[in-house]
Amino acid sequence: MAHGKDPLRAADVRERNEKIVLRLIHTEGERGLSQSEAVIATGLKAPTIFRIFSSLEAAGFIELLPPPPPGPALVTASAAAGLHAKLERKGRRPSAYIARRSALSLIGVEFWAERVSIGVFDFQNGELYSKVLPLARGMDAEGVCALIGDLVDAAIAELRLDRAKVLGLGLGAPGQVNVRTRTVSFYSRIPGLVDFPIASRLDERLGLPVTIHNNCSVIALSEFRYGGLGASGSMFMFLLRSGVNGAFVDSGRIYLTSEGTTIETGHIPVAVDGAACSCGARGCLEAYITALDKKNLDEGGLLFESLGPDLAPGQGLELGQRRAEAEAVLGEAATYLAQAVRTACRLFSPHSFLFVAASVTVAQALARLVRERVDSEVSGFDRVCPEFHARAYDPILAQRGAAALVLDAFLG
């Protein structure tokens, strides 16, 4: 008896096993995966793996990895025959399969108050299309939703994609996102973006499944998976753009609260009864950081974007003065960010921190200055010193992270 629940059907088991194997093949990328390797990785019997590979190949999800092109003939035929026999005796890697690029397409959209970014990728994460547009000042939630729908339709039409092969849309939205209800719970910079069901609206408009997460979270996920930082285990990322936010990725998964909402690092209190914040509270990290670059932000720039050139190496009294002034501003920001880093360490114990800003120069300076302040105040809880990394915001990486939401939902 299943005690009130439907028993697990054989079809469900087959589908689950196929998704497990397909994820393994997809993860291996261009290296591919052989059937014998899949047997070892999954513990499934060889005949079962054979049937799964045959089924996935027949459905067009995978294909045989093509052999490498022949090299120049540097040995005689008899020597080559001897080498071939030697390799046969030693054993070669069995035929490997890879995910078929044209099997499916994935769309990723990431937006915030200033810009919207869309990318289309093939089934191996290869970039097919990318576009970044400014968001009109004052555009409300309904307008943003309509614009995203138009951009997705335009991309599908321009690439002449078969809509039946578009796996879905991954959406990185600003503010606090409830992943379970697929809504934006609260974002103060776009009117009407409060408990807004943007995912279901786009479902209906596009006829595609929509997976939603916070934009900072999808950037963190993409940096962790595809950014080439060498980060492993867990990573906490701070994103400085028109505001401040953070996300925690643990073993390749984005951390959510018990309510299914994304964390709001930008609204960690760093001062009791401090400066007023756009969220309605006082003393938030974001209120103090954005106050340091208010003029630039009011003009549509990114946080500390204008300070990048002043941090460049060079000689001269004027340049040295500008560098000192830029370092002073970032030093004050680093004081507040160091408080947030200590909080993140106490709550999550990440193996590394990543700072993403308008330019790598600004991100590197912030990472260095925050690290200095964190190191200057070590408590008995600080047993392991995390790594600090810095990157410039990359819209394509953000698009890829949003598209990865679709892939994760599909592969389980």
C-alpha cells in the first residue's frame, strides 16, 4: 500500500533515470560520457543504461561524440598497425555521447530598474543570441512584463526557432523573489512590482514554462558554474549595481529561506536607527552604500562606475590625488560591506566571497579593502579564512545563469 499516495509507476522510474543520465551527459560537456561510465556513476545495470542511451538518442537529446580528426601520417603503416594493436590490448575509452546542441533552446532574461538583458542558448549552453536594452524610467511592472514578452517573441522570430523546441524561459528578477509562488515579492524601484505574478503572466503570454529567481542569485549561480573562478563548495556573492544584494550558492544550488524566498543582503541592518532606506526600514546596508554615489546613480550609472578610471595605475600628483579620493570612497563602502561579510560568515560559512561591480578594477579594490577590514577584526568563530574574488558584471553570464534555471527545472 502507498498510504494514500499513488505508487511509484515504472514510467516514473524510467523518466527519472533518463533525466539522471541526461544530466550526467550534459555536465560532461564536450568530453562526453560513455555507457560504461554511466553504469559506474549511477549504479544502474548495463542493459538499463543501454536502453536509456538508445532512448535518449532516438529522442534526439544526445548524439555520438565524433572522433577527433586524423593527424599527419608520422609513422609507417606497419608501425601504425603495431600501435593500434598495442592500444587495443591496453583498452580504449568506449564511445562517448554528448548532448545534441540543436535538441533544445533555452532563453534567459535578467532585468533591474535600469536595464533588461536577454540571451538564447543551445542545449550545450552555447550562446545563440544576446541583447541588452535600457529600461525606460518610470516603467511599471505591467510595462516590464510586456517588454520581456516582446523581446522573447522577437528573439524566437529572429533565430527562426521551433517554438516546440524552446525548453522555457529563465527569469532573473530584481528584489525579493518568492520562488515557490513565482512572484516578485517586493522591489521598490519599479512601480507595481509588489507581489507581482510575473512568471504566470509570461507563461500565459508566451506559451512557455517560466522559471523565476532573483537576478543576483542567477548571476551568482552562473559565476559559480561557468565563471572560471575555481570556486568550489560554497560561495557568497555581493552584487553592486544600482543597489546592493547578495546570494549564497552551496554545492551548485541557490540558497532560499524556509518560505521559498531569496535572501535580501542589501537590507541587512548595519546601523541601529540609521539612514532611511528605499525599502522603508532604517540602517540598511544599501542605504549607506548608495548614499556614497548618489549623483552617479541618479544619472543612471552603476555604483562606483565613475571611480574605475581613477583607480588605474599611473604616476602624477593629480592622478595620485584622484586615486586617493576614490580609495577613500570605496574604503567607506568596504567598512559597511565588511559588516555584511561577517554576518554572512556567521550564517553560512562560505568557502569564498565574490564581489561583482561595474568594472573589475572597482570590484578588485572593494574585495581588497573589505578583506583588510575583515582580517583586522577576527573573532573566535573565524576558524577558516575564505577566499576573496572580484569580477566585472557580465550580462551574458547573467543571461546564461537565468537560462540555467530552465535546464535545472527540466533535468531535475
